[in-house]
Amino acid sequence: MSSQYYQEMQESFRNNNKSREFAAHTAKVHSVAWSCDGRRLASGSFDKTASVFVLEKDRLVKENNYRGHSDSVDQLCWHPTNPDLFVTASGDKTIRIWDVRTTKCIATVNTKGENINICWSPDGQTIAVGNKDDVVTFIDAKTHRSKAEEQFKFEVNEISWNNDNDMFFLTNGNGCINILSYPDLKPIQSINAHPSNCICIKFDPTGRYFATGSADALVSLWDVDELVCVRCFSRLDWPVRTLSFSHDGRMLASASEDHFIDIAEVETGEKLWEVQCDSPTFTVAWHPKRPLLAYACDDKEGKYDNNREAGTVKLFGLPNDS
């Protein structure tokens, strides 16, 4: 018997399974993220810019394009409680903090290497950024100065605080999850999560679980307190690139080079829905209040010119009659 939640969400997606795309960039989109209030969506692209959209009923309206980086914007994230601030990580060896009220860059922080991942601590005080040389730098979000720096001996893929802000998690190239205490950054535990490269990590908003995705095409769900694997999701065939929990923590979207995004019910692992795509998916993000999923794929422009990247951002979960 499927759960009541399962039946309700299936019914919801039967009436709201439209996807729409929105022009965002002139090259592929690496990262999408919603502001904490869900009013805005930001995207970061290979075209060296970030774009911000405002969500109006069932569409995204482009508000601004943010220029300043001299290399690809690989990842971005918003301040956890201030819906006006977001930060971008770039291959140009800087991170930039932007304010949507003034549309200006309020800080540029120089770092040692080409930055590929970034996250903002749940208390809003610190930004962590990881580079291609497996160095993670912790930057004070107010003074914009480096507070700490850690060089790791393994390939660091994705980084995240836990929701309580007292532990710091890294996924690595050996299939492990490394857990450090925070702020003193002492190793607490290393979990052998996957037989191959552990690529991405996300914490659910309720704080019960976190999920990891790996090169073996598996998504595993972990109990935060016990640090044990609760279940695995195995519907994808390609390395899992990106994960996102819904606002209630009850759905998990995962995507890869497979031409669909898997939407699972967290408690049972059952497939709730799949979103069809024409190409590999780089990034997924559930809206913080509604069952709306933003995502970006490796789409090409038109039927004849296969070299031009579309640079679009997409939204799934729109009413079928919209």
C-alpha cells in the first residue's frame, strides 16, 4: 500500500506536470538555487555570469544578469535567512557576494585556486569554498576575510554543513563522506559510503536525513544522528550529479546523464514521478515552499546548430493548463 502522501503527490503531479524553460544564459547552466523565501531563483553559468529571476505565479521573470567574474560560475548559493544575498564561486580564483536590492557585487574575495563548490553556513556567518586543488577555505561572511583553510589529501567533491552548524561534511573521490567538527575542524568520522567516487551531498530541511549521490549511479539516504545508511535509490544508470530535497523533506530529486530526473518518496524510496529531459541534467533545486523543481540541462540550441548551448533554466510542476 502506498502512503497517503504518495497518493496526494501523484495526484498533484498528474495535474501539475508541465515543464517550462526560460532563457537565462549564453552557455550551459551549472547551478540553480532558490532564495530562502522562494521569491527568486539564481543561476550560474559557463558564460561567466549569474542570472536572477523573480517567480511570478507560474513563470520566471528575468530580473538581472550579474557580471564581474572572468571565468565560469560553477556554483552559487543564497544566504540561508537573508533573501537578498547570494554568493558565486568561479574558476577565476574569486568568490563574489551579490545583493539583489542594489544589483551590485558587495564583496570580491580572492582565493588560492579555481573554485568549484560553495556553501553558506546555516547561521549565515561563514561561507565555505572548495577549489580544484582540494583546498577548502572558510570565509567570514561579514568581514569577507579568510578564517581558516584546510588542504585535503583526497579529491573533495561537494561540501556542506549539517543543519545544526556544528559539523562539516565533504564527499570525496574515494567514495567516502568525511565529517569534521565545526568550527574547530577536527576529524570526527569517515564513512565508506560508496564503492566509487562520492559526488554530491544534500541535507533535508527537517534535519533528519542527508543524501549522497555517487558515480555508481546510487543515491543513499543517511540518518543524521546515527550516521547509518537508511536506504538506497537505484533508478538512475549514470553517475549522480545533483540532488535536492523538497521543502517538507519528503521528496528527493536526483539527476545524472540519464534523460530523466527521478523524484522519490524519501520514506519508502518509491518513485513518485520522473521528469523527462532531452539531455543530461547538471543541477536540480526544489522550491523552499512549493512542489516546484528548478533544473538545468545540457541542452543545445535548435535542431541544426548542435554546437550552441541553450543556457536555459527550467521549471517543473506547473499546472498542465497554464
